[in-house]
Amino acid sequence: GAGTVEFLLDGDHQFYFLEMNTRLQVEHPVTELVTGVDLVEWQFRVAQGDALPLAQAELGPRGHAIEVRLCVESPERDFLPDTGSIALWRTPTGTVEFDVAHTLTGGGVRVDAGIASEGEISPHYDSMVAKIMAHGRDREQARQRLVRALEDTALLGPACNRDFLLDVLRHPAFVDGSFTTAFIGEHFNGYDKRPLDGAELALGAALLWQLRQRNSFARSIAVNKELLGWSSAGVLLSSFDFGAAKAPLPVDVRSKSSSQTLCVTVQEQAFDVLVTILDEQQATIVVDGERHRVNFSHDGNDVLSLATATRIYALTDIACRDQASADAQAGGQVRAPMHGRVLEVLVEPGQHVAKGARIAVLEAMKMQHSILASIDGTVKEVTVAAGAQIAAQELLVVISEPVA
């Protein structure tokens, strides 16, 4: 068997016992990285009657290791778990999986994952889908390697906590080691991502423009590739509306026949954007002289998901969407935020509810989640019952707004 013993270390380097678990825990790769042993292999050896390969005196720490849990969840929504199809899963370049020795002698980054592109995240398990670890000669080198590894990691489709992990690793209190167990509550209470800036919108618009050009060219007949993007008028203009239907954000992309550089205008701010490399799901894009390596997924129409070194985000060109379907999502339609099982329905038709009131309880990924009323009003319809298995975005309750 195997056991994991947990201690706390105080400022005077005194250890305090916390607990012991008779199994390997999620953090066991940290021990493997600083000792250079494979604990899972040791488990098998002991199970078949072999002696432990090393004595205690032969073990000693080498350097420092840090591990993060990559979870399908939304930190800005109180870490609500997510489900759905994985459009793209890409691990950092040069990493290894389950190879302790190579990690110590190689780039210092290890990834343990149980997902793949085009896979499905179900509601039946924990929200953790991968562990990303970095080893270094000291804590700072391990932290820097882990930051670079996360910058190069892409999980597109379900929401994930990659950007939150990067914010934590870059926070001054984490960098200097002055944080406590209250760290998240003190520094990330009510966590929310900053709004997309002009450069990020310009990058996405240029990439979407190029992808549509490529798709159009693939469907064309007997057109020379050199003519792609060319116009006898000299300038081609494409307009996008990113954001929500009620507050669209117009972005214009202009192509000049004399240059491959695009001029992208976001709210009167102009950017020069050049897509230098465009592969199936990777691109290299230069925005005003700054180079970005981008992982992306495109649905072939109006939705583009991107992962850059700074953030993961999605852009939807609502100009391509049916306004009626957008309106259907508004008002008093309360939908399931994820796949799961309905534990309780707390309202019935004719009942008045206030915005924010609990109307149902959903169980998913070993957790219970309260479903709240989106507006003040009267319950018009309840479409589910306790015990039902539901899918993400399935209609739960319809609330009619009060008559003015």
C-alpha cells in the first residue's frame, strides 16, 4: 500500500502533523519530481511482494516543484464547473507525460491529463481534467517554468481555470511567498476577468477574417492563390459585430492589395495586424509589432475560440446570428448552466419570485449548485422535475416579467 502524510511548516522550520491518507493523493507528482522516484511503480512493486527499491537514507529532495490543477470551471462564476465537448486540447511544447526521470533532466514540465481534443466532459466526475507541474533548481525557476507552461496550454470548449492559475502564479504575494490559506479570499474575492482590450479584439478579428478567406478559397474553383484577398478596388472592408446582441462591438478589417498587413479598427483605434503563420489550429500573429502565438478553434461560421499567452477567450460575430434566437435567450428563461441531475425544484407555476431567489438545485461533478431566478416576476412554466437528468442550456423555468 501507500500513504500520504501532510504537514505544515512554520516560519521557524518546525513541522506540524495534519493528517495521513492511505493512498497517493493528487499532489503525489510533486514528491516524484523532487525525489526522482515513480511512486506508482513502487506501489505495484510492493503489491507483488517486492521490497521498497530505496531506503530512507537514499532519498533526498532535488530542487523545487509546483503543481496546479487544471479544472473545467468558471472562476468568475464562483468556480462553477462546466461540461461539454473539447474543441481543442494542446499541452505545452516539449512536455512529457508520466515520465519522472525525463522531466528532471529535460524541460522541467510534466502534464498528467485524461482528456483529448474532440472528447467530452461529462457531469459525472470531478472537474479536474489535468495536472500541470514544473520542476526547477529553486522555487522561482519552478514558478517561471510553470507560468510558461500554462501560457502554452490550450483547453477550448468548456470554461477552464487556466487564466486564473496564471493570475495566481503572477501575483506578488505568491511570487514572494508571503501568502496564506486566505490568499484567494484576500486577493481574488469576486474574481472577474478584465474586459477584452483592443489588441485582443483586433487579433481575433484578423484571424477570423483569414479563416473565412481560407474557407472561401477552399470552396472556389480555378482561382489562383495569389489572388486571395485581392480587389481591383484596392481595399476590401469586412465588418464584424462582437459581443451581445443588445450591445454589439463593431470591428472593421481592411485589406490592402499591396500588403498582407491588415488594418483593424476597434472603436476608432487602429491596429496593424499580420498573420504570418496559419496552420489547422495554430497561428502566429503580429499586432502592432508584437508577436503572438495563438491556439484556436473555429466552428466554420461565427464563433472563434482563442488561447493566447495572456488569456483564453471566444469571439462571436453576432452579425451572422439570427436575432430571434438571441432574443430567445433573454428575459425570464432560466436554463441549466451545465449537464447534471435536478435534486429539487423549489417553485411552481403562479408563484412570485424575486431576482436572485433559488428556484432549483442541480447536482453535477460531485457538487450541488443553486439555480437562481434571472428576473423579478411570476413563474409561468416549470419544465423539469426532481430526479431528471438534464443537459447544459436545457430550459428549466420560465418567468414572466411583471406588467409595468
